[in-house]
Amino acid sequence: MAKIYVGNLPFSATEADVRALFSQHGTVESVTLPTDRETGRPRGFGFVEMSQADASRAIQHLNGHDMGGRPLRVNEAQDKPRTGGPRQGGGYRGGSGGSGGGGGRW
């Protein structure tokens, strides 16, 4: 199974639209279109899972394909690099805790 990254999607694209496009090149196992946590709006990219042979064919034919006036960026998805600890990008903002020790001189 291969995971394909699909970038520069029009914000109006649905999972059904992406599935229909990719199914022209083989069997689509799954389609995921992430949305913004805060607004619920599409983020303009997604992932498609297909067999390795079908994925190669889809990448070759659909990279640069016009969808809704936008040229798609289609390539094999790369694993997200693991960086930092559990608070990396988690939204928690620690403060000085009222101690007043905010970087002044001693």
C-alpha cells in the first residue's frame, strides 16, 4: 500500500471528488482531507492510499493536473519527521508563573 500526498487542492474539493479523480488510475483504498481544527475548513491538501502500482500510475498522470483551476501537486507521501517532545506545537504556553523572573539581570 502506498500513501500519496495531494497538494494545492481547491478548497471546494470533497473526498468524493478526489476519489473519483484517482479511481481513474486504479483502486482507491482511502481518501483523507484534513481540516483546520479551529475553523473546520479544508486545509488544501490530502492523502490517498492505493496499491504501489496504482499509486505510481496516478502520480505520473495527475501531478500538475488542473482541478478547479489549480495545478495539483501529487507525489508519494513522506513520513512526518518526529521533532521535539510532547509539548512541541501543542498550544500550551507556559508563563513565568508570576515569579517576575523574566530574563532580567541579577
